[in-house]
Amino acid sequence: MKTFILASASPARRSLLSHAGIAHRVVVSGVDESVVQAGDAATLAGALAGLKARAVADGVTEPGALVLGCDSVLAFDGEILGKPESPAAATARWKAMRGRSGVLHTGHCLIDVGTGETAEEVVATTVHFAEPDDDEIAAYVATGEPLDVAGSFTIDGLGGAFIAGIEGDHTNVVGLSIPTLRLLLARLGVPIVSLWATGRMEP
């Protein structure tokens, strides 16, 4: 079985891989995301995913290893929204987003260290936000959860209560599209079933 390396410290992405039966280890890229500039959210998400994957792959010695880099960015009202820089920014975002919709773009870059082959894809999912009141927004921001995620929301945590619905892949909003990962693996000649760990994995 190939070694699978996730170039991200995201607990949500780790949980997705574990629930998909893929044994993996984490190597954080440590790249400076501020060096990447792009005119739209999809391009930025793809560029950051590639930067993270290549930074980690360059330091991997196992010839059979696969390295996956991911990054998520929200496109909302003509703006590119990554992680908010402060609680005040997260609060302002939620007040602007409630009752409206945005598009969450997640970039995926999968590298086969042995062959040097790369498979990349950016996946978009439309997110329809509910209408939390000011007190609910204040309580949510106070938990700290929206400060650590793109767009200031999660769908698999406390923020899920404030998502009215989505159009597209749910796992993509969590942070890593599992159906897309299957396709990227196939492009590199690796069936996803070959990565399934024996027995039930804990997230």
C-alpha cells in the first residue's frame, strides 16, 4: 500500500480521510500563504493547494508516497474570503452573509512522489447561509470556530446550524472532496480501494 501524506493540519480534512478509510499521516507545509496572489477564489485555492503539496513532496523520501495539498477559499459578493483576521472581521462577514449565498472553492493537488506526476482539481460548492440574529452571530464568533476556517464558517461543526443548504459536494465544504480525490487518484493509476485500511479507522 502506498504511503498517503496530507499536507494540511486541518482536523476536518483528517477526519474526512479517516472516514473514507484512508490511512495517512500529516506533514504541515509551513508555506507563507500571503505570497500567493490571484484575481479570483478558484485560482487562489488551486495555487495554494499546489504550493502546499509541492513544499511537502520536496521533503518526502518514500518513493511510493502520495502527497495531497488542499486549500479552501470562499467567493462572496465579489470578494475572496480566507480566514478572518479578527473576531470583528468574522462578525462583520456573518452579518453580510446571512440570508445570502457564496461559493466555496477547494483546491486539490495530488503528487506521486515516485513518478513526479501531479493531478489537480478545484471544486466549487454553492453555500446558502441561514439568517442568524446578532446574538447568535456573537455567540458563534465567541466560540473561536469561525476564526480558523475559510469564509468564517464550518458545515461540520457549530456553524452547520447556520447553513440553510448547499448545491454540490458536501465534503468539499468540509475541506476535501472525497469523490474528487477518487478521480485524482485514478488519474495517477491508484484505485482508491487500494488505500482502504483494514478494519474501522478512528477519525
